[in-house]
Amino acid sequence: MKEKRADIRGPLLVRDAAGAGLVRFASTGSVIVLKGEIHENTSNWDGIGEANSFIVRNHSGAKQAVVTPEGDVYLAGEVDELEGDLACPAEGATAFIVRDAEQVLALIDEEGNLKLRGQLIVKGIPYSLLCYMDGEPDPDDDEYIPVG
């Protein structure tokens, strides 16, 4: 993998050096993390994005997103899912765009926010569910329904 600032047409699969898939930017606007974890609001990039990493930089050259060879995804910003109408931003307002012939499917903006038309799926689980589970829901909450 190498550093890339791009406007990509169509689906994209980020692979490791051996060719195994790490992250898929799908034609539905969803992003699927196949191996690693998501790390939002990364501010210390020491040791992240070294050899064989897929790196997205902003216009000033600062790292905004990294996919490591292990499949972990580091973002300078946050994840915004189900953005109904992702417009193509002005030149210089985004670091990385994936689109098809008609619409923007996903983008990483200058602040390192991953914006998706679809959902973020991490190893088969919707990211919004993972975030909910990490928040340890309150069993007294009416929306909390134990499974099993």
C-alpha cells in the first residue's frame, strides 16, 4: 500500500501487501472493515501509518486517515453514517473521495471525518451497534432489551 490522495471512481478495496482485503468502500456507500478496528479522533500519529499503510493526507500534508497493514483504521475525526446526500465538496475541502458515475459514496474530509452514504460495518457488525455496546446501556432504559 502507498500514500494516496485521490478521487476514486467506483468501489475500492484496500489490501495488505499479501493481497488480503482490509477495508472495502462498497458501491452502496458503505465501508466494510474486514480485519481491524476503528479508532476515531486520533491526535497522536506516532507509530501509526508507517511502512505498508494506506494513508490519506489533507492539503497541507497532515495525516487524516490511516489503514494499517493489520487492518486497523485511524481517523483524525469521526464517523458520520447514513449521510443521505453527500455532495462533491469544493476543491481542497476534502482529502479523499469515492464515487460512482452519479454520486459521492464516501469521503474523508480535511478534518479526517469519514462521511458515508451507507453504514460502517466492522468485522460484520454495524459500527453504530458497536458504539452502543461500548457505552454499556443502562438495563433500566426502556430501549434496552436483553438478548438471550
